[in-house]
Amino acid sequence: MPLAVVPTPIGNLEDITLRALRVLGEADLVACEDTRRTGRLLAHYGIRAELLAYHEHNERRLAPRLAERAASEKVALVSDAGMPLVSDPGYRLIRACIERGVRVEVLPGPSALVAALVASGLPADTVVFCGFAPRGGRGREELLRRIGREEATFVLFESPRRLEGFLAELPPEAPVAVCREMTKLHEEVFRGTAGEAARRFSGGVRGEVVLVVRGGTSPGEPSLEEAVALARSYVEEGESPSRAAARAARETGRSRREIYGRLAAG
């Protein structure tokens, strides 16, 4: 028996496939983040199934047990909304199934990430998905540096309370799309520059937000000293000098050989 990974609507209950309804209806067990929320969805479509709460606080303990059940029963995995594993639990269960030789069947379906990317009107040839934006520290600094330097489209989730602050830290001329409440009654897509978006949402915003940003808009190239400092920070985090130099070279556009030479010189 395969483990079925089933995307669920991110807002509009009509955004569920006939295949997803069939698989959920045939499942012996549905593992979900919130049994009440998933229960309402299944009840809407007249589906009765055994539900098991499977979330970030118990997935390490439950993943092996669920994988064992999936070997002989029909088990479906859902999240509260959208595709499981995309900033949601499920990775440990997938790995446990793969290790046990249990087939994993992934159904296509709703995803706030894809919906926002398409609605943004920004290039979708090279895309970087960042999950939830780091609240601060080196992780946030590194993300902002990447957005400024790399010619790619970045997609990330952000809290409505922190949206204005994050927009203010982006290069002011960076093209962005703020996608709010996708597929829901009050869906909104704001397209403009980061500076314009920061002013537009200065009074706060409600609902779930997906932010799409076009990178590579920071002027100028970082100095060799800045690139070496970045590489040193990666070494401090545990990377080898060679890997740290290569990573810093990709992110700054500087020569890997020069960066590595400075690192080796101390």
C-alpha cells in the first residue's frame, strides 16, 4: 500500500481534486495537523475516516508507526492547507516510508507558493523558496544579502505583523508582489516596488501573506574584504574553508580563488 500525500484547499473548498476526494474516501487512516480542521473538510464532502493528529510536536514519535501502518493499510497525509511538507510537517514520515520500502504517492493540488508566484507577474524561470523569513540574526542577514545579489525570484512566507519591517529591509526598488489570503474571499495581490509596498502596508495587514521578490537589484558589487568576511562567518558555522569560499563566491560574485587565498592566509 502506498502512503498518499494529499494537498488540501488553501482557502476555497472547491479547490480540491476528484482524485484527492477519492483517495481520502478510501483511506483507512488520515494523518493531519488538526483533526478538527480536517474533520470539517471531510464532513463538507461527506467523507468519514479515522483521523490521527500528526504535527511538528509528535512527528518524530509517530512517523515510524505511521510508516508501518502504511505498509499494509491505506494511509493519507494532509496538512491544514496546501501541500504537506511545504513549511508543514511530513518529512520524517516520507523518509520513514522510503527507508521501509513503502511507496509514496504524491497527488498534485493547491499550493500558496505556486499560486503567489504565478500571480506575482515576476519571472518564474529561477525560483528560490525560503519558507518563513528568519526573524533576525545571521539567517535574516544572509537572506537579505542573497535577495540583493542573486538574479532569481524569491518566494517566502511572512507574518502579517512583520511584513512591513521585512519590506523596509529590502532594496527599495526591488520588484515585489504581496499576495494576501490567496483563493479566499478577501484575496489581494499588490504589485510594485518594495518601497511602495512598505508604504502601502505601513498600517498593518491581516491574513496569510506570501511575499514574492525579484532579486539582484542591489547596486554595486561587494568588496573582496566583504566576501572574505562572509566566508569566515561560514567557517565559524562549521563549513570547511573550501566550501565556505565557494559559497561566498556564489553569493557575492567575487573570485573563489581570491577568497580562499585570503582565508588560507589567515
